[in-house]
Amino acid sequence: MNHELHALLGEPTIVTLARIGRLRWAGHVARMDEDHPVRILFDRARPDGGTGRRAGAQRARWGNQIEADLRKICNLGDWRAAAQNRATWNNLLDTARAPRMVF
């Protein structure tokens, strides 16, 4: 029912808005200098710098979530390269923002 209302009103859902926010931030960070502290943290495999496997379930990483968000929107190979072009990245965000028909 909520999907039908969002489709009728043409408004994005809160999940879509969160996805767009993540993608906007990822594009911003991808355009930062490689020696910027935020970019260094974003690119690091694990917060403690380790590479070994931890016990328990696999932890979700920010980069994995960005890739999952992009798979739902389009088939984009190298999203970091696409983010370097601000106009291309904004077009991608507009695509994510567009309402989808629900039947």
C-alpha cells in the first residue's frame, strides 16, 4: 500500500532518500584527494587496518553498501571513476530519485 501511495504521489520513499544520501556522500568522498583523512578511512579495508578474518558474521562495509545501492539503480562498473565527473554522478542520482511504477 505504501508503495502505491509513493507511486501515485511521485515522491521517493525514505529508503530511496537514504540511498541517495549515501551515494551523494560517496561521490563527494571519491572526488577528495587520496591523502585526505576521510578518503583514507573510506578506502581502508577494516577500521583497525587489519586484513585477517574476524570471528562471527561478516560486517557490512560502507563501500559494499554503495555497490549494492548502485546495482539497484544501474549496472555501473567502476563507480569511483564515474563519481569523478560531477555531472555524470548527478545524473545517476537523478535516476535513483525518479519514481518507479509499481503494479
